[in-house]
Amino acid sequence: LPLPDHFQPTGRPLPLGLLRREYIILIEIALSALSLLLCGLQVEPRYIILVPVLAAIWIIGSLTSKAYKAEIQQRREAFNRAKMDYDHLVSQIQRLGGLEGFIAKRAMIEKMKDEILGLPEEEKRALAALHDTARERQKQKFLEGFFIDVASIPGVGPARKAALRSFGIETAADVTRRGVKQVKGFGDHLTQAVIDWKASCERRFVFRPNEAVTPADRQAVLTKMAAKRHRLESTLTVGATELQRFRLQAPARTMPLMEPLRQAAEKLAQAQAELSRC
């Protein structure tokens, strides 16, 4: 896109008779100091004539200062208008060309590329984690073999067992205090009875280190990672096609605004250069 920095205009100098603000301030300070000196000291009468002269200079300086302020205000307003026009055209081009969507899509594609490159390491970590979670997975599988329907739990008959099933609580592996208490008819007493039954099942569990990671466990990880790679690669292909379509279509939509934008950028650069002369 055309930018104001692409242009190097020369700003108009201040009109003749206008001093830069810092010079005006220095003159006013000097006049103030001299006036105070004349008023505070006993001077010869012939120097009294300097008072009206200083007053006249002060008035001229004030008028010059007002003219300078008006000039800088005019240049600042011109700069603000030029910037507003330029920003408006940039927004139009970005909207018509879908630039923001393009940038977001490209960032997503780059992220997916990084994910694909990182899949081998992720797979290694997942396989290593099988050993770390072996005890819990064995225990979970063990508890899945204890069905509530055939269990002997004090106070929990067929009707209440059916109620538990309706909430997805079918085996000891499904039992949690919070989950059981959500079932209608299960207060603290009955909930504790179900929790105690689960605990009795857990006490029968024996961890088998030689079966920590089974071939089925490894295959589940490999299958999951292969599915993730396929999903990422498919999405990456679709995204690349969308970016290519954008590259082909965007210029046709934004071309009519390019010349107005170039003119607006040049105008903004000129206004900025003129404001910098103040």
C-alpha cells in the first residue's frame, strides 16, 4: 500500500513576518525582564522613553504570536483532515481485499505447519506418558469390570440402581461423590454407601508392571496422532487454496482505490512536512 513515508515533500515555510514560537517566547521573556528592570530602578528621565517603545514591541510581538498560533492551527487541521482521509481509504481497501482475514488465515496456516513439524516429539511424549499413567489406566480398566447392577450395596435396590444408570453410573469406574449426589434420592447416607462399595473394589486392585503399556495402548496413541496429522494436513491444504484465491481476487477489488490512496498518502506527507516547519 502507498505510505506517506514513500514521499519526501518540502513543507511551505512560515509566512514572512511570522516568528517561530520559541523565538516569540524568548522575545517576550526579554521584554518582561527589561520592563521590570526599568520600573524597579531609579533611571534618568531620558530612559523613560523606552517604556512606550517596549510596550509597542510587546504589542507587535503579541499580534505576531496570534498570527503564528492561527497558522499552526490551520496546518494542524489540514494534517488531521489528510490523516482521516488516508486512514479511511486504508480501511476500505482492507475490508474489500479481506486483508485482516488473509493475515489471520496465514497465521493459522503457519501455526499448523509448526504443529505438524512438532508431531513426532508430541508422539514421543504421549508414548512416554503411557508409563506415567499406567497404574491409573489399569485401575480404571479394573473398576470397569464391577457393575452396580450385580453389586450388593446397602440401601441401593433395583430402582435406585436404575436411577444411577440413567445418570451414566454403571460401574465402579463411573462413581464419584459429586456424580452420585446429583441422582434423585441419593443423600449423604446412600452416596457414602456407593462410595464405600467403590473403595472395596479398589482395595482388590493389584498393579501389574509387566502390563504397564500394552500393544493396544501404544496403538491407540499412534492412531490418535495419525488422525491429528491427517486433520492438520487437510486443513492446511484448504487454507493454502483459500490464500491463493485471495491473492488472485484481491487486486481486482482494491485496484480502483489505489490511485486515490496514493494521492491521499502524498497529501498526508505534505501536510506533515508543513506542520513540522512550525
